[in-house]
Amino acid sequence: MPKKPTADDARLILKLYDLRREAEIRKARSWIGGQFWPENIDDYNKIASNPSAQENAWLRQVMGYWEMSASLVNHGALSADLFLEPSFSAEMFMIYSKMRPFLKELREKSSPTFLANVEKLVNSTKKAREFQARMEKNLANRRKAMAAKSN
């Protein structure tokens, strides 16, 4: 049975939101949402294997934030119903959508638990899976628009 949201859940959601407003993670989130469009594992590895690059820190910061947040939900510390509201977690779905096409390969070659908490949460309910499908469709359309604009 899903955990009914409580006032403590609301406070934790607001704290998580507040953490997303910190200046450096805002830059990281802006980059990952607007400029990070990996086509394959090599595109991801170019950034992940360069620890001196700012984008490497941003990638780890944003991925780590969403993986940590999803783990709170998966372990019952935070209501899934509240957390999975698109107004709060759409960015998590977007990141997962960008990584999903090569997630299996990435786990085999690099980290077997990469985005495991996020994936478990995204697949946890019919509503979340439906939102994920819409996000993937939206991102596919955005990729097409970006490709058309660059031609």
C-alpha cells in the first residue's frame, strides 16, 4: 500500500527543492537539460571519464541528486505519490530518458547500479511509466527539432 503523504513528506520535498536552487546545481541542471544530449555510451563517457571538466562535476552532481532522492522514496522515507508529481520530478524522468537507450551497456561496462534507484522508481507505478513514455516522446521530438534547426 502506498505511503500517504504527511507533513514531514511535504517538508522533505521542500528541502529537496531548496537544494535544487543552489547556484552550482542550477548551472548543472541547466547544462544537463539543455546541452547534454548523449547519443550513445561514448558521448556519456567523454564527460564521465574527464574528472577535470566542469561538465563531469555537473553530471555527477545532478545524477547523484536524483539517485539519492529516488532512494529516499524507494526506502519509504518519502511518499512516492508526492515525489512523483511531475511538477517536482519531471527532470528526473528527463535524465532517465536521456540515459535509458544505453543504460544496460553502461551498467555492464561501468557501474552495475547506475541510476538503479531512479529506474526502480520510474517503473514503480503505471502513472510513472506513462509519464516516462510521454517524456521519451517529447525528447524524441525535441531531438528532431534540434536536428532540423542545425541543418
